[in-house]
Amino acid sequence: MNTIQLARYVIGLAWIYHGLFPKLLQIAPLEQAMTGSLGFSEDSTYFLIKSAGVGEVLFGLVFILFYRIKFVQIINLVGLIGLLVFASVMTPYILLEAFNPVTTNIPLILLGYILLKQTGSVSAKNV
């Protein structure tokens, strides 16, 4: 498997995993704490977490299928940076945990940037 394909699947499967396991199959306490810090009711927080999980799984599939489209790659980078900033601002204590947004998002951001540089010349109109 070449570097481009490896990056494609690592990034796509990371989105799918983070949507499926800590949000859809069972809400992880950390997900509950981060989303709960927004101040919504329990029902709204539950709906927001489940919706985010669906969105992440769908985006992971879109990324795997359409990874050569520059717009999809940019959405990936913006999303990863946005989630890192959100976690850092809303629940800064998690940055000290063993597995945290820094150790997850920064490597994925760098991998996404490399993938963008290698394949990002295709626009959505050309697919």
C-alpha cells in the first residue's frame, strides 16, 4: 500500500472510529463532558453527540471515497483543527490526559496536509 492510500484510510477510519465508538455505540464520559460544557440540556447534549457521531462516520466514508477532492481534504483539516481548538477551550484539562486531542488531531492534521500536497489538485467538478 502506498503512502497516499495509507493516509486516505488512516484519516477516513479515524473519523469513522471517533464517530462510532465514543458517540454512537456508547457515549464516552469525555464526550459527555466536552459537549455538556456547552450548557445545553441533557436531551440536547445527547442529540448533539449522536448527531456528531453520525456526521463523523459519514464524513469518514466521504473522505475514503473522495479523498482526491481538494475541498474534502480542506474540510478534513478545518474539522480536525476546529475539534482541537474546541476541546482545548471547552475542556482544557483533557490536554493532560494520556490519549488526548493533541496526540490524535495533530498527527492527523499533518497527515492530511501531506495528502493535500500530494493529491489536492482535483476539484469537485473534475470527479
